[in-house]
Amino acid sequence: MVKESDSIIQNRKYYQRNKMLSIIRFHKNVSRYDIKKITSYSMTTVISMIDELISQGYVYEVECEENRVGRKPVWIKLNPEGGYFIGIEFNGRMMHCDMVDFSGNVIYRNETAMHREDSRAVIVGKIVNNIKMAREQLGEKKDKALGVGIGVPGYVNKEEGIAKGYTHFADWKDVPIKEIIEEQIDIPCYIENNVDVMAFAYKWLYFKGDYEDFLFLSIRTGARLVPVINNRLVFSETGFSGEIGHVKIAPRHDICTCGKFGCLNTEVSDFAIAAKIREGIRIGRFQEIKEMVKGDMEAITVNTFVKSVLLRHEDSSTLMREIAMHLGNALGFTVNLLAPRKIIIFGELAKIGSLFIDEVRRNIEEVVIPENIEGFSVEASNEGEDLGAIGAAALVMQRQFNFIEQTI
């Protein structure tokens, strides 16, 4: 039986380890003495823990190369080969798999097409295959793959590791994905909603854990946002928060995947946009897009629409302004509620750039109080489509090496 005192000591060491690793991760050059000053730990504690981290291969030492008077400091650096983290994220169109090293650098990428008719077995098979391919890239070091994170679309029970459901896959309900992966591959597995892990990537890997009050909005097969308020990601206990795509925007006749009418998703989602264009072609609109796909209606995607807007095609530009109006109105209410300094928009629509972003901001301004507009910005994400996979890998890093806030 483990004594309570032993458990307390282990927990303290775990916290100290992660605290020091966070400091090393978020500082370009840091010495043992710097870590002592930041943490207020004794030098004995710092030396002992850093020596242990070196022996485990998580960090290494490098002498300062700058010309300095007196003794040069010895910097402590993360060892990129200290461990590897696999991240997978998918939706109704695509699955992305990335692997990052211990420093957070992406060393492997892969993507797999998804189809709405994919069964549970097919989807699980694609996940398993991607994990195996990622581990194979490590060769003899494949045992250093420390875990896999999965950004799952729709609703999830992240504590039990169960994918609850996703409307674009009919057979994807109550899937014990964590249990399946850990049994088939024998690797720790963590799951989270796919948009949550994208926001996670932004906060920790791009903003280095320090950015105040922004909203991360993903628009793909649906619209969902994750707030970061007071430098903390805001999630509900159920995990069903942020569903801005199901905000009612107008009494319209289009039915949403949730079974209700008038949701924002029926105006802005990738599938909804493609459907609107097909419907428009049937009544003589969007002729430029019809020519772009050579009459193949099934070839029309949101990517086609983005290209058409950038070519300044009139019907597509009109539709873009309608989308921006609906999105801006919905976001305006959120800005009044949470007063973020920034909204980051991710997805194919963001690739339109300022033409779209400026329209969204203009519509936001029409419903937001002046006090919440000062210093406020809307930006298009410049990250690639594999942002969710990177975030899923960062989720593993968080669960196993618990990022510590810099205000410590």
C-alpha cells in the first residue's frame, strides 16, 4: 500500500517537474539559476530535478555562446527527441494526422479522405492506420511515441473517452474510441472535441500560453467557437458548449442537421454553401462555378466557392456578403457577452481573406456596443488544415506534462 506521505511527495515532484519543463518550454534561454528565481525552489531541488530530466532524455545542457564577462551560463533546453506525440483530427471531409516532437515541432503529416457514408469500423480503421504509420516513421524510436490525442467531431465524453455522436456520420454513436485504441495499439489515448484542440494549439503552441481574451471560431461542416477568457480556455463540464452554429438567425425554411430550422449552420457550413450553389445553378445563377466544375454538380465544394469569390464572380460575392452578414450578427451577440479582444476564424472561408473578414467585422460592429469595438479585431487563421491534429498532439503533451501557466 502506498503511504499518503509518499503520494504527496510524488505529486509534489510531478508538479515541480512540469513547472520546470513549462519554464524551459516557454523561455528561449534559461539556466538552473533562472529556474530557481522563477520558481522560488531551492537550488538543491532545481539541480536534482534538472539532473533527473537530463537522465530521462527530456532536456539537455548547452553552454552560452555569447561573449560575456565572467562565467558563462549553461542553458537548459528541451530535447526534441525526448518523446513524440501523435495527434489526429477529423470531420466529415478529411482526417489529419500529425506527429510532433518534444519541442512541439511537426515532424510528420498525413491526411486521409473521409466520406459521409463511412461506417464506425471504417472510421476506426482509418484512425488506427494513421497511428501505426506515424509510429513507423520513428523506426527504432517508436516506443518514444508517448501517446495519441484525437480531436473528435461532434459531442464527446472526454473523461470516459467516448465519441457520443456526429450528425455527418450516421454510424458514429457512443463509440468507446479511447478503449478501442488503447486495446489495439497499446498507447495512451486522450480525446477531446476537434475544435477545442484547435484552440488549444493556438493558445499553447502559437501564443506560448499567454494571450488574453480571444474567440477561436472554426467553420467547416459546422460552426463552433471556443473562448479564451482571462488567458484560460473556457469549456463546459458536458463539453457541449460553443455551438454557435445552432444559434437561430432567422425564420428560414432550411433544416439543420440538428433537426431544427434557421440555424447559422444552414448558412455558413461547408456543406450548406455547396448546397446553396447547386440550388442556385438550377435557377440560372453561379454560371461561372458551373463552368469551373465542367457541369459536375457533385464537384462543387466550399473550395470552389472560395476560388470563385477571389475571382470576383458576382453571384459568389453576393453569397459571401450574405454569409458574412449572418455570421457577423451571430458573433456580435457573443462579443457583447464576452468582450474578447480578437476573433480568429479558421476554415476554408477564412482563405478568402480580407474580402470576407472585413465584411464580418462590419456586420459585428452594427450590433456591438462601442466599448467592445475599441481595440477589437477579426483575423483569418493562417494555419494549415492540420491545425486540429497539431492541437490533438498538444493535448497529449498537456495531459502527460501538464503545461503550467506562466504566472506562477
